[in-house]
Amino acid sequence: MNSNLEISNFGAIKNAKIEIKPFTILIGEQAAGKSSIAKLISIFNDFDSFQFDENNIFIDFHKALKKYNIHNYLQDNTKIKYKSDFFEFEYTGEINFKPTPLFTQGLNNISFLGKSEEEMKNFFENFAERVETEKYLELMEKFLINLDIKLIEKQIQNAEILKRFSSSIYIPTERFLISILNNSAIEFMNSSLTLPKSVTQFGTYYQKAKTELGKQYREQHKKEIDLEIDFLNVTFSNKNGEDVIKFDTKELALQESASGYQSVIPLFLVMKYFSNKKTEAAGNKTFIIEEPELNLYPKTQNRLVSVLAKFANENNNNLIITTHSPYILTSINNLLFAHQIGNKMTDKEGEITKIIPKESWINAAKFSAYHIEKGKAKSIFDKKIGLIKETELDSASEIINSSFDKLMNFYKQI
């Protein structure tokens, strides 16, 4: 992922320009606008944001904003521009969507003309395995009622195009609710709770992840076995419809466990499953995670960052993080630094990987970081040294130390 996003007068954001890289970090205080930026990035990488008719592919922008519960952030003077290798999007009250040549390249060979009904049915069955959305059902319905075959071909072309680049997995702060509300995907989706669709969608991701991972473990080990979550020193299983974790000699329901477990385990399982999920399409996954540090001790935050980077590096996935935590920034800096040193001192690679596993290293060329403050975005990544600026890492401790120094001045007068 290499794209650019410009935002003016949208929610808390007054004027911001973001260069989005495969690893992108947004830090700032509460209500600064980090989530607004992250959600817009997700919209432009979300298969379900796109619609198509017989002639065009377009983004149903207002519907997408509602999905992420940010539709009320639009103002009369809102301007949003997004540019990637595949398309350019601009909102200025009206929507302008312009695909690039890469968007449609190599997809003109899909044709049903002259094929038998059985061959066409087989295509749809294979297509269902690759495109797991309601759009497949729409296409199948049109096929069954014998609508224009050329129209169906065009829609399938469009869907295949979108699968090349659009596959975002949004992991919201409300993920801790999943362990409480979770009985089954159907019950969750049909509950009367008024939650944003992005949250209920994460619930379905979680249901799928734990079900499929459990199945994979059983097939691999030829018996019932718990999923190991090494960085937390716990195991996870689903027993009679209830999520259960084990640590030391204890076993308890996830919904009865510490809030940190309730927040991080659904995140971990979703990333573990979807980062490895391979499809026929060339596209990768874009994981957008709000506040991965929720309710976690600093040492655990550090371990989690390494795990997230590993998942992102697998199959060239993208990772967008919003955070309040300077510990997250420091942990990421270590991964950047490990990549630098490891590539310059190849004879010491083995020793360096003992400190930080190579699969978690972050390439500075694929990284960007911004501080969101007072409606603006300021880059905090020093491209010359390939690390996050030290002033950003030290800013929180400087504020705390400043207060301590002032108190010390009074103490000296006692």
C-alpha cells in the first residue's frame, strides 16, 4: 500500500495530509481525529464500499460513512481526496471517482458466451469461494433469473478487479464487547443493540476466525486441542459455544477474564486467521487497528507490537494503527532499528534475531507515522535516520518530569 489522503474540515480534522505506507501509525490525544483518518483509509480499502452497475464501478460514500459511524462529520466545506495506484477519489460535496489503467488491466478475458449452463454454474461456485460477500449472492440471483449475461460478466469483472486491492479488516476499540455479546454470529448480527456496522462486522470476523482456526488445529493435531497464544502465555478454546482461556492452572470464560484479555484475544485471533488466509486474487489485507494497547501492561504492549508486525509482514499485509501509547511508538522504533542493523550487519543477523525475530522487523521504506493534533497531521518519522523522532518518544515523560521538577522546587523549600 502506497497512497495519499488529504482531508479538510471533516470531524475534528481541519487540514491533514497523510502518506499511507504498509505500516502507518497515527498517535494523538483523545478526540484528535485519529479514528476518523483510520476509518477513511478503511473505507477506501473496503470491498463493501464499492458498488457497480452495468457500466461503472463507484464508491457509495455516504453508505460507507454510515457503516463506520462518521457520516455526521461531513460539513459544507468538507474536502477529501484519496489517491492510490488503482483509483483517485475526491469529495467536495459531490463525488468524483476515477479508476487508473491498472484498475482494469488484464480482466477482459472473462466471458460466458458460448459456454454451457454447467460451466457457468461451476464458475459461480468457484467465484463464491473467492468473493465472500453479499455481492456474490446478488450475482447468483441475477444468474438464476436469466438476466442479461453480458451484464453479469461485467459485474464479475468488476468484483474480480476489486478483489485485487480491496480487503480491509477494521478492528475497533469496541472489540472488548465481542466476548460479552458473542454467542453466535447470527445472534450477534441480529441483536437489537445499535452498534456501528463496523463493530458487528468485526464480530463476524471473530466468529469466523475462531471457528476456522479451531478446525485447522484439530486437523493438524488429529484431536481436540487449544489454540496457543504464546505472547500472553494462555491458550484459547471454544467449549459448548463459550470462549474459554487457560493460564497457569486456571480456566475461565473469556467474558469473565481481565479486560486486557477481552480486548486483545479477539484482535489476535482475527489477525492470525486473516493474515494467513490465501485467495486466488493477488490482493493483500489492510488491517486497521484502533488502540491495540487497550488495557494492556507496557510489557505486553511491546510483545503485541512484535506479533502485529509479524502478521503484517506475512503475505505483504498492511497495518494501520491508531494509538495513545508512547510504549507502542518505542516498540515500533525497536523493530525499525532491528531491520536497519540486521541489513547492515548480516554477519550478526543470528544474534539480532535472538533479540527481535526477523519476521517482526519493519522496513523504514514501508513506514510512516503522524501526530494528530489541533486538527492537523504532523509527520513524526525521521526519514534520514529511519526512526520515529526522539522528541515524540520523550514528550509524555517530559510532561510528567516537568510536573515533578516543579514539585521538587517546593520540596526544597521545606
